[in-house]
Amino acid sequence: MLETIRMIIICGSLLLGGFMVLVAMPQSKMREILMPIVGWAVAALSAVYVVSPLDIVPDFIPIAGWLDDGGAIVTGIAGAVMAMKAQKEHQQRISG
């Protein structure tokens, strides 16, 4: 169980670091390639966090327990939107 938590933390840290690098380089070719991957990965990890029984704040704490799941849902939606926008921009650059 601790190995799973450790792996989730490592993956999340790598995604966050990659995202920060991509944001810092707006005209990079790597950004075009990696932004959709990072966005979908953030969405997938957020979905895994929501359905996982492991929470930062347990769900039996009335409001705070639900807020962390709500934050994960919002983060996942934002990641998916970011990935779709990046894919759309990439397709527009290729076709036009």
C-alpha cells in the first residue's frame, strides 16, 4: 500500500514538473507534443484519486472530505480541457 502511495506521489510530481516546464516554454515543439499527454495524464490521475479509497482527507469528515475529491474532479476536468485545446491547436498548425 505504501508503495502505491509512493508511486502516485512520484508520478504526480513528475507531471507537475513537466507541466511547469511546458508552461515556461510556450513556443517549444516539445510543448506541442507533451501538452496533450500531460493533460490526459492529469485527468487520469485525478480520476484514479477520486475512485481510490485513499484520500488526503477521509470522506467521513463532512465537508473537508468531499472538498478534496471536488478539487480532484476540477483538476481532472481542467487537465482534459487543456489536453483537448492543445490537440486542437496542434491540428490547426498541421492543417493550416
